[in-house]
Amino acid sequence: MELTKTVVPPPRAGEADDTYRPSEHERERRRYRRSRRRRHTWISFLCTVAGLVAIGAAAVSSPGWERVDSLFFDGAELREAFPELLRGFWLNIQMFLVAEVLILVLGLLIALIRVTRSPGLQPLRLAATVYVDVFRGVPTLLLVFLVGFGLPALQLQGTPSQPWVLGVIALVLSYGAYVGEVLRAGLNSIHPAQRNAARALGLNERQTLRHVVLPQAVRNVLPPLLNDFIALQKDTALIAVLGPLEALRAAQIKADYDFNYTPYLGAALLFIAVTIPLTRFADRLQRRAAQRTWAEAGR
């Protein structure tokens, strides 16, 4: 469908002009706000630069800077190790993507079980509560050890043997508990009137959950969900203790071989290159959610 631009004709002679024009006082206020924003932006920028310069000067002037420079900021070492780090980081990305999908499915299942009030599902609610309490209480690194070394020791038929698969299972079990609680909070944030209105329109319980409750719940908790997945992307490095050649493990091998820690810095830069854009996106969603809440409160 083609959109056309509506042009408002000028008022005819003798007709009142209803077009809004800000007063001189309002224009002055707008100019003042723009100048204040520019001033605050420059002050923030200059203070940030001054802080970075002060930190850099303190580091360079420290007695051990030459040794730190040779061990952590060796450009030749970084260029030599970077291809191997990049190949290892691709494995981190793959593990992150696989784990993210599985965590969303598991977390949503846990959340739906915990919010249901059906008496017949009491055993499942109890099991979901115990799961959340246990796996939120166990440190992720310890869980990686337990799953990575304990699961193969059971010698069950069909048990995966690839270290990265075992690591992904540990991450899914750990983060599934956190994401399940986030989604449960989103489901509980929907007012009962939403359900009642949907049922009044003829939707059954399943349709109400799918088309009314769940979309609003996910929108409400999207920023904290993104924060959990940012942490998940970093925690894929914990799987290095099981042996797969991901970024941290590749950096460790290279550093142990050359007795230089610059590969660790290269691996850190790769993780930062992914986490910072995700963090800024999560901040933007949080600001939009806050603005939407203020707008709805002002109606």
C-alpha cells in the first residue's frame, strides 16, 4: 500500500490558524536544554579522557611496566596467536548458540510448571522448585566439573563423550534455573485482568497463554534475559577445563608454549567484541521499557 504525505494548506484569509507554534519562551527553553546537553556531553567526554590518561600514566610509570608490556602487550605474539584464537572463539560462539536455544526451552518449561495451579501437577512443581534451588546454588564451574567428569563415569548407553557437549549440558542446567525464574517473574507480572479479558473474548487457556500472556511476559523480562545470555557467552570459557580447543584453551596452550600471556589478552578482546554490543543493546531495551512505563503511568 502506497503511503501519501498529507500537506496542510495555509489558512485562508479570515480563517483561524490552528497550527501549533511554540512561544518565544518555549523556544528559549529548548535552546537552553540543547546547550546544556552539549555541555554535559563535553564534560563527560573530557572527564573520561582525563581518567583514562591518568590510569595509563600511572601504569606506564610503575616500576614493573616494562615486564608487563613484554608479557601482555606483545604485538608480534598477538598476531601469531590470533588465527588460532579466532578458530577457538568460533567454538565458543557455537556452544553459546546451542546452549541459548536449549536454555530458553528449559527455562520456559520450568516457568510454566511453577506458575500453574493445577493440583495434579504438584509433583512437577515440587521437582521444578528443587531443580531451581539446587542448580542456582551450585557454582557454574563446579557444575562443569561434575557433569564433564561425572556423567561419562556412569557409563550409561548414549552418554555423549565430546567435552564441548558435556560442557553445554552443564551450562544449560545452570542457566536454565536462572532463566526459568526470570520468565516466571514475567508471567507473574501480567495482571489477571488480561487473562479474564482474553477468556471473555472466547480464547481458551492455551490460546490465552500463547497469544496474550506469554508475549507480554517475554517483553517485560527481555532486558534481564539478555543480561543472562551475555553472562552465558562469557561462561562458555569455563568449558576449557574439560579440554575442548576453544578461545581460552587455545590462549592457554600458546601462553604455556611461549611463556607469554599476550594470547590471554587476545582472547579477552574477542569476548569483549561480542559482549559490549550485546550490553549496549540490553541497555537500550531497558531504557525503552522505562520510557514505555512512564508513558503508560502518565496517561
